[in-house]
Amino acid sequence: MAKSDTSYTGIFEPMTTMGTLFTNPVMGPQAQHFWEAQDRMLAEMEKFSSGWFKRRHEAAQSAMRASQKVAAEGVTDPGAAMKAMTDWQAGSMERLAEDAKDCMEMMTRCAGTVASNEAEAVDETVETAKKSSKTSKSQPV
């Protein structure tokens, strides 16, 4: 029969590892830049979703106006009803194109944020490691 570990030391191992990561001065720039990038990307997503919701509200209002026009004039003037539907569809296509454009711009800005933050974090990490290395070498053992 296998001997069971009753010391519970293994349960704290992940905490010890995490503590080492958080107290390691070299990790500071990485963490700082990660959260800065996170904040910028959230702002980009908020900006995109705000525009998207605005366009969805416009779509709902446009659909309501088109359906009212079709209901009011469709029987007596089928051409007017078809024009109302065509105008609504054209507006919908414009909104979809705007969604796609805004999404691509958001993704491009987010990718740029990640790339620039990562480059800055690496530079700062290297500098921090150099400083830490100099400090540890100058201290007597």
C-alpha cells in the first residue's frame, strides 16, 4: 500500500510558486504592461460595442419605419412598399459594412497594443534584470 502524504506541504506549492513570481523584480514590467494592454483593449472593445449597439438601434428603428410604410402603402402602392424594403436593406448592408470596418480597426489597434506593450515589457525586463544582477553581484556573500 502506498504511503499517504499527511504533511499537506504539496497543497501550498502553487502558492509558493506564485509568491516567487510576484516578488521577482524582473516580473514587474511584464505584469505592468500586461494590465496596461488589458485596459487599452477593454477600452477598444467598449468603443466598438457602443457603435455596434447604436447601429442595432438604428436598424430596429429603420425596420419599424419600413414595416409601417409597407403596411400603410403596400396595398395601394406596391412600388412604395418595395422602395421602403429596398431602402431598409441598403441601410442594413451599410451598417454591416460599418460593423466589419470597425471590428477590423479594433482588432488592428488591439494587436498593435499587444505588440508594442510586449516590446516595451521585454526592454524593461532586460533593464530590470541587469540592475538586479548588478545589485546582487555587488552585495557580499
